[in-house]
Amino acid sequence: MQRLEIEKTKSSPQIDFNAQTHTHLIRGESYPENTTQFYTPILEWITMYLREGYEGEINFNIELIYFNSSSSKVLLDLFDILEETNNNKIIVNWIHDEEDEAMEEYGEEFQEDIEHITFVIKTKE
Amino acid sequence: MLNQSLYSYKDALDREGIIFTFCGPISHDIVEGVGVTLKSQMQEDDVSRTTAMKVFAIFIEQVQNVINYSQERNDTSVDMGMGIIVVGKHDNKHFIVGGNKIHTSKVAELEKNLKDLVKMDKNELKIFYKEKRKVNNNADSKGAGIGFIEMARKATQPLEYSFEKIDDAYSFFSIEANI
């Protein structure tokens, strides 16, 4: 599958999804003008990618410093798609700045409802 | 001429502690531009990072509400809604106020939702937020429908709101968050 790369803007995050390395990145701020329009191709890419059924470890590194309420809903949609695989080798790394307690709490709120994949909260190195 | 009274207008805003106000067509470009300015302004004023991020987050929800839900709109290719946004600081508290026209027919439902929301404590808000986030959107909702809950969670006191009837068809809705 072709690598999905989107450059960050003031209101949308950098996306770098790589089907060769199986490490995928969402980094930056997320409050796009049209959340559905921005994230639909991204969720479609993930759905296609998961269909390939890679059996090794897959990492989703999510390094957001701010996201608005509609992006929060999209993140939940993303985690739902990942959960459906029932594959604990899919690892979401929720990465936040050490002092950023709000982002840590957001991570914990997602983590509470995750059952079928691995969800790790980390501070940024 | 406004030219001659502009200073007293600005002075009145300053006395209210207003850092920033915008009235008119609000588009995404304004959200981005002002958001960035607001963050650096707060940094200069030594506002703690936690508070600055809360003010910024509420500002974003407020302006995106105006863009998505104002019933007074510009008929252009750019998606914008007419409204007013005020950000300020008074007695060491930040306030972010947003207002726009809505259909009077929508007032009762919105008022009921907000009435329920202001009664909730932080834990109830968290549960409600997570519950609503899971639900699929209404067809007429452009956002996730959880913007007010997000604002209530970030604010340090209950949201304040009001409705003013303009005519039979429209009302003016305003909502204030304090941090």
C-alpha cells in the first residue's frame, strides 16, 4: 500500500502512515475546518491497511498537543476500527508532554474503553 | 463619524478587560489566525500553560459553533457564520463569550440541553461527554455535538447563557465560559 503522508498545517496534524514499517504517526494540532473531510481518507486508508492482515506489531503513535471536540469523536472512530481487529499486537502509543496533564487525561479516557488492542500512555522523550 | 468616537469605544472595551473581540463573518482563517495570536498573547502575559490551553480550547469551540450553527450566513463559497466572539480577563478570570442568531424554533431544545449541562459536576460531565461522543451525529449537526460539554469541562464555573428574541423567526443566543 502507498504511504499516506499529509503535512501539518496550523489546524491539522501531520499524518505519516507507512505500510512498510507498520509505524503510523499523527502529530500536531487538530481543529480542521471540516473534520469529516480531513479524516475520511485517513480512516479509509487504515481500513484498507488492516484488511491486508499484517501479523506483526503495528504501532500508531499519536502525539497531539491539542484537538477539538469533533476531532475527539474521530479519534474514537479510529480506535473503534482498530478494536474491531481484536489484535493486541496493534499498539496505540498516546504520547504527551510531561507537563501536559490534560492530554494525559484525554489518553486515560480513551484507554478506559479499550479492550481488544494495546493502548499505552507515554511521556514524550 | 465613528472615527471620532473610536477611542472611547476602545477605552470602554479596555475597561471591561477585553483582550480580543470580533464581530462579523467568522471563517476558519480567523479561527487559525486569532487562535495563534491568542496563545502567544497569553504566553507574554505569563498565563500558565494549563489555563492558556483551556482558554484556547474554549475559544476554538466557540468560534466553530458560530461558523457551524449561526443562522446568519454569508452566501459565499467560504463557510462562514455571522456572530460575535469576546475574549477577556476580569478579576483574574478569563472569559470567552460567543453569540449568534439561531432559529427561534431551536431555542427550547438548546435551552433544555444547557440547563441539564450546567447542573452537572466534573465527573458527571466526563461521563456525559464520553456517552455523547459514542452516539452518531444528528443529520443537521456539523460538529460532534459535544462542543458545549467540552466547554463546560474546561471552564472553572458553570456556563452562562441567554436567549434574546429578535423576531418571530430568530433569536440571539449567547454563551459564556469562565476560567
